[in-house]
Amino acid sequence: MAGRIEDYALIGDMQTAALVCRDGTVDWLCLPRFDSHAIFAGLLGTGEHGFWRLGPAYAPGAEPPTSARRTYRGDSLILESEWDTPRGTVRVIDFMPPRDGAPQLIRIVEGVSGRVPMRSELRMRFSYGRVVPWVHKQEGRTVAVAGPDSVWFDTDAETYGKALTTYADFTVAPGDRVAFTISWEPSHKEPPALPEPEQSLVATEDFWRDWVEHCTYHGPYREAVVRSLITLKALTYAPTGGIVAAPTTSLPEDIGGVRNWDYRYTWLRDAAITLSSLLRTGYREEARAWREWLLRAVAGDPENLQIMYGIAGERELGEAELDWLPGYANSTPVRVGNGAAHQLQLDVYGEVTEALHLGHMTGLARNDYASVLQLKLIRYLEDHWNEPDEGIWEVRGPRRHFVHSKVMAWVAVDRTIKLIESGDADGPLERWKQLRDDIHRDVCEKGYDKERNTFTQSYGSQELDASLLLIPQMGFLPPDDKRVIGTIEAIQRELSTSDGFILRYPTDGKDEGVDGLPGDEGAFLACSFWMADDLAMIGRVDEARKLFEKLLSLRNDLGLLAEEWDPRLQRQVGNFPQAFSHVPLIDTALRLTASGAYGG
């Protein structure tokens, strides 16, 4: 049975990622890409669906012991886990080298004290646990083959097979180091080169040390900011610059419920706000790579902008259900692909335009097509901004006139006007200034409840929506506007959980709510960070700081956040780790640091 979501650590090579539990089990790994089929899918099922445990030996029928301590080695993505056993202490070092050839997952066992019996249990199951590969020896190496995939297992430890699982039993004393590596290669190609675990470890540590040195943030929350930046880098698909929302699929927003989605794709919204955080912390190269990814993905069809694409710019992300997997904590269905890809979400035009604007303002090398794209997006919005859409939260109910969508359409027009006024683009300036005024007036007349002094989720509705917190952050209205303050206070009253975190919008339990889905969900962490930002903007900086530091306390012991926090179960829920949680963490840290609103 899979561990709690916060029990997992992330390791990765910027093309795919693995999740490692506290007991030393790798329960999730897709090869060779984030969106490939999993060879370890125990996270969404049972041990029969694939896993790799490496840790102290334990008695048959007993639970594997969990590590006493674990940490990342410095500012890196190298995981170190230590077990204290009656016979001594042992350390396991897990990492994936930045790729130069075949993708590799390397695990090095190091004896610390005493003599500790160890066991490796490797159960590979291809196609999300559905296919048992043919495992055999080839030139002294163990290889698992099924269809187009082959995975090579290399170690100096003696191995044996039993019950369709590959085992190694061995003992380590102080100073002993025993390495294990799996490498993926297309099955029709020659075997991958023999791994060099120790050299790869040094190179991986050097890579992360050099990368972190570019960070320009040196404020009081540096540890949290750097760990979030490393996580965002790990979620970037290096060959193209695309950024996945999370490396997992179908981790539930509601334990036991149906709110289970595949996040292994590039949402324009998530990627755009990620670009913003990277630019403001010194990572211009990553921002440039994302802009180039965007231009390729949208090329040829900007009028039909999708809300998400594959990590190489793929447009077709058809959704399917894997009925042989029982789901994380029996949360079904398990989904791959995402049917929301072709939804109309007008806010995306604003997020993309804001990202391009920020790149322009911070001196990214000029790209003429980026300006052309921005103008094409505004021409589309000019004809479609006043249509209903599915909104930021991808509702699967009827389309509505979501206030946030209209605000972000205003942002798109506003930033394009600024581009024209700077002299870097040509367009119908006066006409678009009028359009900007028209959108602003429409929102303030139809999306604002005068009696309650708050903006609402959609035109004519009574519900609130945490995305309204972005109104002052986007410059739609100033922070001291009474309508902004009223909205912030209304969201605090109506969308706060008992512990002060923020829900996205009301849900109706067993009945279908505004999003067209049954069940509830946890507090959405990005929205809680937005609340901290808004509180700081309206001068309630002590309250903002306390909320921010309370949010930091929700991170697991390695500094990682999922999408949501379940206040009833007091645990993280949703796909993990989630870019859309780590980005606003960085943004809020920057804002609070600039305002001096931090303790100590």
C-alpha cells in the first residue's frame, strides 16, 4: 500500500521523475518521459503494479522499516535516507543524473556503522502495472523487455529471481558502498552503456550546486525559495523547455473520490506563472526556453490556443481510464491524458500575455514572433472576451461568465497596449484602449455584488472564488479600493477552512457543484498563498506573514507541497509535487521580503 503523499521524496533528471517513499520504495517512475507509461505504478495500486524497495532487510510478513532521517544533499535533488537498526546504521543515496544518454535511476547503499543486512526488491511492471516484462540475463546484465521498452538492471551485488521479482540480499559495514542502477533504452537498440554510479553522483551534485548559484534571492526565506526553485527545475522537460504541472497522475484531491487528474502536461497558466518566478529569481535561460516552447506549441494556430499541451508541444491529450489500477487509497478512476485540453479558458490569454510582457520588461532577448503572437491573441480576444468559458478551474459543468476570466482578458489587452506604447509593436492603440475600458466596466457592473461589497465567481452568481484574489495583483484595481478589500474579507469569511487556509470555491459534497463534480476537496494551496499576498498588499503584513509561515509548515520534511491540504485528514492531497503550489510560495516570499514583513 502506498504511503501518505507527504511521505514521498522527488528525484529526477529534468526529463522524468521518481517518487521515493520513507521506507525506501520507489512507487512511481515513468520512462523515458514524464508522460510515458509507468514502470513502477504501485503509487496508484499495489506492489503487483511495480515498485523498487531498497532498505534494511525485514522479517516476512512485517512492514518495511521507515527511515529515521532523510534529507536532500545540500541544494540538490540527491536524496539521502538513513535507517537506524539494531545492527547498525545504513544510508541510501538516490538520484537521477541529468541525462546524457540513457535515463538512469541510481541507488547507492552506504554502510555507516555496524553490519546491516540489506535487501533490494525490484518488481518491474510496464504499461502502468499491466504488463509483466520478460526478465533475463544478457552479457551478465539483467534486462526486462516488453514491446518497445527495455530496462537494464546493473549491480555488483548477487541477484536472484523469485515470484516475478528480482532480489539482492547483502550486508554492509562502515565504508561499504554498493550501487544499483536501472537504465531505460528502446528495446530494438543496443544495450545502454554500463553505469558509473560514483562519477554520476559527483556530476549530479556539481550540476545542482552550479544551478543554484544563479539564484538572486537571498532573503529570510531562502531555504524554502531555493527548494521550490529546484522543484520547478525538476519539473522542466529539458529538451523543449516545457514545464509539467506535476510528475504524477490521479493523486486524489478528495481521498476516495473521483477528482483524480493527469498533471503530466504543460498548462499554459502554470508555466506562465512559473516563468514569472524564474525571471524574478535570476533564471533567464529557463524563461527563454519556455518562451521558445510556447512559440513552437502555438505556432500556426494561435486563434485556437489550448490551455495545455504535451511537454514537446503535442496537442492531442486524449483522456482514458486505467481500470486495472485500484487508485491511490482506492480513489478511482485512474486517468491518463486530460480531456480539459480543449476547454475554452479565456484567462489563459491573460497569463500568456503577462508572461511575455514580463519577459520583455526584464530584458529577455527580443523575439519578433512573440510580439506577433501577442497581437494575434488580442485580436482573438477582441471578438471572444465576452463569451462564457470553463474558467481557471476547468469546470466540467456548464460554461459561465467567470469574473477571473474577464479580468485576465483585461490584463491581456492592458499588457499589449503597454507593448505598443513602448514602440516594440504596432496595433490599433485607441481601439484597444476602448476595449480595455469596456472589459473593465463590464466586470465592475456585472461581476460585483454591491450589497455584499464583493466580486463574485461569475456574473449573476452568489458564490465566491479564490481567483478573485488576483484582482489587485494583476493591477485591475488598486489594493486600497474598497471593492478589493471587501472581496478579500468575504473570501476570508466564506472560503476559509477551520485552520485558516483557502478553498478555491464552494463544493457540495455528494451533489454536483459548480464544477460539475461530486465530492469535496481540500484547501487549494496556491489560493492560500494568494491570500497572504493580498493581505500584505492591503497593509495587514503581520497577518500575511503568519499565514505564509503557517503554509510553510505544511511542507513535508523535504520542503515539498502537493496541490491541496485536507483540513479534515490533516494531510496533503492532489498531485505531487505541484508547480502551482511552489510558484506562489516563491512569489509570496519575494513580496514579504520586499515589505520587511518577516520575523526575526
